[in-house]
Amino acid sequence: MPLSREEVEHVALLSRLKLSEEEIERFTGQLNTILGHFEALREADTGDIPSTTHVVPMTNVTRPDCTCESLTPDEALANAPEHRADYFKVPRVVE
């Protein structure tokens, strides 16, 4: 079912696009060509092909979560411009 000129104008209106007469004609043809390709894909027999989310197998590349040594509070605050007790003191950003 090809798109009509009025449908292309309506989509342009919804998209807030101002199209010239030449652009409307060109886009009507281009969109109908694209929809024709989708019609050809719809006719392809895909009944025996399993659904996939990715073309290639994907695995999550993460490291194991393990504990390790970290800085002491004094080491972490050594270069801080300001601190109070074991915390960094920063300017207020929310009123």
C-alpha cells in the first residue's frame, strides 16, 4: 500500500518540517521505495529461523567482584582542600 502525497504532508506537519513541492514529491517516492523493500522482506520465509536479539553471540565482559585493599581515610583525604572528620567537604550544589 503506497503512501499518498497527503500522508507525506501529514507526517511532515507532525514532524514540524516545511517541505517544498519538490521535496514532497521526492520523499513520497523514496518512502514508497523503502516500504516496497519491507514488503519484500515480509514475503521471505522465516518460519524455521529462531528469533535473536543480536547477530553474533554476546557475553557480558565483567570482572569478578572481589574485595581488595584500599586507601585509609587519612590517605584518601591527604590532598583534599577541605575535609571534616573522615569526609570530603564540598560546596553545596542544591539549595
